Amino acid sequence: MKLPYNLKKPKKTYKLPKKYVEISGIWPLPGKNALAFIQDEAIQINHLDLASEKITSFVKHDSGDSEDIVILKNTAYILMALP
């Protein structure tokens, strides 16, 4: 499969604090120059502001094992692993 980007030579990288060691899913937030990402075991949705490279907010939803996130309009869908 040919991707429109080179995974070995990214144009930009972002370093997150150590407490975000296991990120399960990333979703772009259109028009906000930001990404939402989910913290695996915490089921915590975080916003990364790409301009400032800071975590600007988070919402904790539950405990468990999350695998991915999709955001459509104002709703976040979290794929969770079964216990």
C-alpha cells in the first residue's frame, strides 16, 4: 500500500509528557489545529493544540481498555476492548 506520507521521515513530531505513554487513538479536530487522542487505560479524551504543542483539555469518561476514537460532529465514539 502506498501512503501519501513517509512514516520514516515525518515533517513534524510532537513529544508528549510521560504520563501519556500509551495512546490508543488519534483523531484530527478540523478547523481547530488540534488533535484529540485517547489515553488507553484511563479512557480519557485529550486535546493537543498543535500550535502550542500543549494538552489543552481532557475529559475522563470511564476506566477500562480503549483501543480507538472517532469524533463525528459533537459525539466521540470510543472502541473499547471487552474484559
